[in-house]
Amino acid sequence: MSFKLFHPLAVPDLSLTADTDLGDLVLSGSVIVDGLVTDSLAAPVPLVRVSFRDGATGHVQPSVGARSDAAGLYSLEVEPGTWDVEFV
């Protein structure tokens, strides 16, 4: 997963097999979040819903195209805030 700001900020590759709390991700300005969803064999996983939920209010960031495509890729714009990221 990477975060494109004025200077790209890369987050190391993550491999998760269950619900995992990755801590807080604090965004100070609208950013594009993109990444690749893969399974345990590194095969792309299509149609995974990617959402950003406000942990305090439960509000889900509205976004278009918030599912991974046939190649497992996703990209969405996220507004400023502190969000819980969910891949379902």
C-alpha cells in the first residue's frame, strides 16, 4: 500500500491472514491510497471492498471504486482524518 502526497510515502508490504489492528493512520490532507490485494499464495484477489471507517463515529469514507479490480489493484481518494482501514 502506498500513499501519494507531494512526496510519495511508501508503507512496507503487509501480509495479513486475519483481522489485524495496524494502528492509527492520520491523514492531514486528501490523499490517493492505492495498493494490491493478494492471497497467501501472492495471487491477486478481485472484488475486495476497501473502506476507511472513522473509529470514533463509525462513519465510512464515501468513495467510488473502493473494490479491488480483476488484478487485485485498488485506488481511492481519502479525506483528512483518522481512519480504520478495512479489507473485506
